[in-house]
Amino acid sequence: MPGLNTALFARLYDDLEAGFQEDLEEAVVDPARWPDLIERVSLASGSEGALLLRTDRTALNALTTASLAESSKRYFEEGWHREDHRFRGLPMMRARGIAVDQDFTTPDEIARLPFYQDLLASSGLRWFAGVGFEVKGRLWCLALQRTVAQGLYEPHEQARLATLSPLLRRAGLLTAMIEQARLAGLAEAFDVIARAAMILDSEGRALRWNAAFGALFGADLKLAGGRLAVEEGEAARQLEALSRPSGRAPISAIVVARRDAAPIAIHVVPLVGPTRGLFAGASTLLIASVPGSAPVPAATILQTAYRLTPAEARLAQTLSGGLTLAEAASRFAITAATARSQLKAIFAKTGATRQSDLIRLVTGLAR
């Protein structure tokens, strides 16, 4: 079959129970390895690329291979995920672990439906195999994509790919357990620096919060249906916006007025990189403060929230002040290579891709 990497696909066939399980175990121990895992499955199955996502969620919980980055961006930004034609295959994924286009789509539909002729054709894509697996009652899909030339997924390929479903399910459950424990530790870590912290999922529901944040609950700020709520005003609208699964606003602050006490300033920090829990659902970190309380340096919060080393936090704070990397290296008497290595680590841990992103991040945390 054109485009099929037979050598790599043979590995998936012959070493599924051993080699692939080892890959999954590494991803469980280090969730940051999941992108590498789906890349390897994509290559091994002779696919153009792959997307891992919760079937009832938006791009917030999705991982994609680099080859599908642009088409995946269109998929979410143009709203295709709300009416995905391939949702027809979800019952099959639940029942037998896999669904392909030919299970629920006729050649005539492929020829005329905008989903195939607009979204997919513009990226040279056509054929799909969705490996489904459940994690805590939520259906996830490893969506493998092939081009027209690479051809559809044949029955014998489907049978082998379906065997990935129970392996992915087990790995997803274990990863979720590890992520939840880490999120609990992250919330509690803010107690050390005397800051109130809460972690939200992509729908704005509170996953974890520390004792300091809990102490702020009262008549003016409460949990309703698992979400933060106030009675009215701009703060109410801003908190409600955190529950919209369509995306996250830029880093910002929400001021909650209180009748008998000083207002609460809640700083909204999107979680990215290794801080974000793929299966646990972490999406946003809230850091609350009351005017007049002792400030905590942004560098300390950077270390706590994003697991930066002291040197990395110091460099991030300095670069956010407008210095170039060369100037920062000179200030700290380190080599240019060391500075570049630290910056690469900072970007990987915080999700920033350029210095302007870093400035916004540090500025938000310094409020």
C-alpha cells in the first residue's frame, strides 16, 4: 500500500504486548511522553499523523502530532469538533475499540460532505481509524489519519489496532491517578509560600484547592455546582467565562468585592506543559490574594507552579524585565550556551514560545 511503513507497522504487530507496553509505561511515569507515544503509533501504523483527544472536549485536552498541527487547529477553531461527522463511529469505538470511515460513511457521503471535501481534502487527508478507550467514564480517541494515497485501514489492520484500546485504557487510568496526586501536591505547595491556590478543569470546575483558598470562601465567594461563584457584577461574568470549554482567556485578574472585608484579587494562569494534567483535566491555576498581604516574588511562584529551578526562575524573571539573553548571561556570569539551555527548559515547562509570552506570564504571577 502506498505510504505504508511496513517495517514500523510490523513492530506494532509483532511487539505489541512488550514494546508498546513499555512505551506506555514510560508515558505513565512521565506524562510529558504522551506526545512521543502518539507520534510512534502514527508512524508504526503508516499514518500521516494522529490526534489524541477526549471525544466530548475541545482542543484544551487534545494532543496532536506535528504533521497534523495545522489541520487540527482548523478543526477546533472553525468549530468542526462540534459537529464532527465521525461522531457516528463513537458507539463502535465503545463496543469494539475501533471505528473507521467505512463503518459509517458511504462513498457518496465522502464525495459530497464538507467534512471530507473542505476540512480533510484541504490537508490532503481522507481516511481515519479511531482507537477508543475510556478513562473514568470519558471516551478518548486516538484518531489516526491517512491521506488518499496511503489508503484506508484494512480489516486486518483494524483488528491489530483495536488491541491498543485496553492498553491505552490502562495507561490512561494510571496516568490520571498520578496526575491527580501531583495536582494535589501542587495546590498544597502554595501553602509553603502562604498563597491561596485553586486548580480548575477545562470547564471551570474546581479540582483542587489549598487551605488558604478555602479560607476565602464565604457569603461573597462560594462554590456552586463545583464552580466559583459570586452574586453579580463583572466578577460574576468573568468567573462564568472560566466555565466555557471553548478556550481560555489570556492571563488576567478577577477582583471579587466583599461587603465586610478587603476585596480578593484572583489571578488566572493557564496551565501548560508538564503542569497540565492530560487525563486529570487540569486547565487553569488560580492564585488569590488580598490587598495588604505580604507579596511573594514571582520567581518563587514560577518555581512552585512550573517546577523551574532557582536558576531558571531567576533567568525568566530577568528576561521578563526586558534584558536580552546575552545581557542576562553576562549579569549571572554564565555562558551563552548555559543561558540558552536554561531558556529552552523554561519554555518547555511554562509553554511560552518567545520572550513576549514569558513577560506576560511573569507579569501575571507578580500581581
